[in-house]
Amino acid sequence: TFPVIDMEKLTGKERSPTMEKINDACENWGFFELMNHGISHELMDTVERLTKEHYKKCMEQRFKEMVATKGLEAVQSEIDDLDWESTFFLRHLPVSNISEIPDLEQDHRKAMKEFAEKLEKLAEQLLDLLCENLGLEKGYLKKAFSGSKGPTFGTKVSNYPPCPLPELIKGLRAHTDAGGIILLFQDNKVSGLQLLKEGEWIDVPPMKHSIVINIGDQLEVITNGKYKSVMHRVIAQTDGNRMSIASFYNPGSDAVIYPAPALVDKEEDQQKQVYPKFVFEDYMKLYAGLKFQAKEPRFEAMKAMESAVKLGPISTI
């Protein structure tokens, strides 16, 4: 069954089995769902209501016009270069752009800002839980993400409207996430998110007031493959509009990413470092053109770059 973690159990006598459950989810799923994560249901309900209202008022018509322009309602073969989604992006760290997003009502801006602040704290709390499970010192992952200006943190706000041909057009094509740790507030009525596990697509269950967590490529590198990023996709639905608010807690652009030496040293057979060392911004430039392809060639390309450029030590604030 899909791993669901009750964070309230981290403070009592069930802490140890709960930590084991998180570790198992990171090792074997790349995904888990959080309940009782400390973000108020009232705030989440407000964010959901305002996001859905904003789509209806400002984005729905634009999406319909795009569909009509591209003739997507009548396609007859699979579309592999387009996603059936309507999106906008918010940046929170190192500098917020929430005040610059056009068409957002003031109360929506305020709610999204508050929500992002809560998610940032939750992301850092989770990174320290991962450090504990991995045997790394507290704060190691946050420091590894920091670069010279701290981590980057942003949100992709998406709507997946009803699609007449879900067998031919994906809501979002299969990919792994390039960044660090991803926190998703998804629609609890309209499903669609799936992850690939042992060759099968498995639904990520929509649960009210949950936050879905998944591992990005950078955590796979830092953990030397102990925790892996996982292919996932969104299936378009014929009914209902699915809301998705995905927040990405990522390394700073100049952060140098490489496997934690403590984890490489732990390898019983003294296995060498499997993953490359690189600057996060370089990885993102490569990812931009290869997002919907396998991650392994990206790591190989970074390895080739590494041998050409000698990178300095990890930079810290």
C-alpha cells in the first residue's frame, strides 16, 4: 500500500517505527504522503478555494483558446510533446515574485505567501528527518542545498481540466523531478498522479489535507543512490478539474552537489562514488531539454563535465 506517514507519531513512542516507515518510503517508493503535518486545514482550504477561483476567472478561457488553436480536441494519435495542463509559477526564495504575478487577487497572494512559508519550514523539517535516517549530521542536507545565497524554493500551480482524449494526451508526461524535495498539495476529489514502481504505474491516492512528498534527482545524488527519484506522470481525466500545487525546495543555483562522503565511506564493499559532482545550475540547464527522458544519461553527462572541470568544495553561507 502507498506509504502514508502520520507526523504526530514522530513525537511519541511510535517515533522509531514512523522513522523506519519514512526511510522505507524513500528507499522503495520515492514518494510518501503526510498527514498531521502542522499546516492548518483552514489555510489549505483557503488556498484551494482561491486557486480554483483564479483558474476559473483568469485561466480557463485562455486554456480553451490554446486547445482550439492547436486542434487538440480532434487529435487521432498520441501527443508526446505537450501536456494537458494550465500553469503559473511562483518564486519564494531567494527572492519572492508573488507581488509581480498578474491577475492574482490580494487575498490569494497573501494565502500563497503564508502557505509557502509553512511549506518551507516543513521541507527543512523533513530534510532533517532524512539526515537522521541516513546517519548524517543535522542540517547537512540544508547546508548542501544552500550555495552562496541559500536554497531556491518555488511553486508550480497547475490545473488539469477535463480532457476529451486522455488516452492520447497526458496531463503531464512521465519524468523525474530535477530538484531536491517536492511538497505537493493535490486535489482530493480528482485523481491522476501516478508513480512508476517495479514497471507498473501506481496511483498516488488523493487524500484531503495531505501533503505528498517526493524525492528529486539532487537527493538521489547526495545519498549516492540510497534514496532515488522516481518517474511519475499525471493522467488527464474526462471529468473534473484537478488542482495541483507543487512546491520545490531545491539547491541554490551555485550549490555544488555530490554524494555525502559519510554515505560513500559507509559502503561495505568500498564501492566508489557512483554519482557525479556538479553545480546545480549546470544540471538544470541540461534538464531543461531532457526533462521527459531517463535521468541516467543526465548523470552521465554531468560525470563527463566533472572530469573536464575540477569543482571546488561545497560552498556554505
